Amino acid sequence: MAEYKGRKRGPKAFEFTEEVYQKIEELAGQGLNERDIAYCIGMHPTTFSEKKYKLEKLRESVKKGQAQGLQTVTSCLMDQVKSGNPTSTIFYLKNRSPNEWNDVQSINSVQINLGKMTDSQLLNELRSDQGMVEALKNVIPQLAEKPLLENND
């Protein structure tokens, strides 16, 4: 058996230098996840995760890189929006205000007992929900008409 004089067995301890922290920021800014960052710097992802909880500077490097990457992409997107690129403008609006700029409107729940309703009653029930009227007015043109008073003798 070989003797080890003052040396530990196993891989050499990983040293977090300023260059390593810079590389981590750069990789995080490019959108890599922590697993891929770990492999790129020569570390196992589990070890990277453990070190991240122990080293504040490591956590900050990842966060700072992610923020810088987001800022770069957002800046490019805004340049495209300002230059009049319609695709970029649509993308921006749909993601910043999805309720106002969504192509698809979903109807979450409608609970109506259709079997016991006349056509007029059904139309009146649908008319009571303005969102339903907006969603269905092109499919059921009668929704736009004024409701008829129904005689329930």
C-alpha cells in the first residue's frame, strides 16, 4: 500500500477565484441553468448546489448574471419594439399585459341546466355575463339583440 505524506486522497479542492465567479456570472447571463454552470466550471452539480448554500458570493454571482442576461434581452426587445417591429411589439404586449392582449379568451366555468331552458331563456342567461357575450357574439349573433320578454304563464 502506498503511503501518503500529508496529502488527502480524492480530487483536489475546488477553488473559487474571481475568474471563476466572473465565469459563473457570464454563464448565468447566457441563460444556463445551475447544473450546466456547474459542469462548465468543472464541478459536479450536487457540489455546486451545496457550495451555493455556503457561499454568499456564489449565490450573488448566479443572481447577478441572470439579471444581466435578462437586462440584455429586454434591452434588445425594447429596441425592436421602438423600431416598429410588429412581432416584437406583439410579443411584448402579450407578455406584459396578457389579459388585455391575449388572442385566446378562455371561459372558465359555465353551469347552466340546458335541458330545462327555452332558447330565449338560454340567450338571456348568456347575456347576463358580458364576458360570455364578447366571447360568443360572433358565433351566436342573437346575443347582440335585445332580450325578448318571455311570458311564463
